[in-house]
Amino acid sequence: MAARDKLQVKHESEWQFFDRSLIDAAVALESATGESIENTLAPFPRYYEKVFMTPPWFEIYSMDIDRVHGFEEAVREFDRLVAAYNRLGYEVIHLPKTDVQSRADFVLRLLC
């Protein structure tokens, strides 16, 4: 699904943002099976070099139908993802723990 999403916007001239990526899926696969993220991602083009990540935020964290794991597991997953993006040579930028508009402004300042 992530590969299809990326392919669909391949020729767009505007910024495109992905909530999850092929890398996230490759990290989950590596964690479950040991298959290296480098092997899994080899056939796919890279994403933009800057990756914006939202750290787990205890004060607003809640579980629901889509978020079925607890806060501690969210922290472990976040740490695995940051390590993987760094390993692949991406610049990981942590979004500030602030309101949505301020975070959007932060991202746009770094991209423009």
C-alpha cells in the first residue's frame, strides 16, 4: 500500500506527506523476521531526505481501534523507526510537542 501511495504522487509538483512509509513497513518486517530493511527497500526509490517524526507524547496519548498498543510500545516503535531512518541516511527531525498549527508552521519553515 505504501509503495502504491508513493507511486501515485510520483509526478506531483507540490509537497506530498506520508503518515507512514515503506520504511515503517520494512522496520516492522525486520523486527518480526530479521529481514534487513536494506534488502526490503532495495527495489524502491528513496523518500525526501528530511523525515519529520512526532515523538510519543504521554500527555495526549490514547489507545483506540487504530492504536492498539500502549505508550511503552509506542516509544519502542518510535525508537526503532528513528534508528532505521538514521541507518538509511535520512535526516530525522522531531516535531515539537505543541499545537497542530505550530507544528505545521515548523515543517513549512524547514522545507521552504
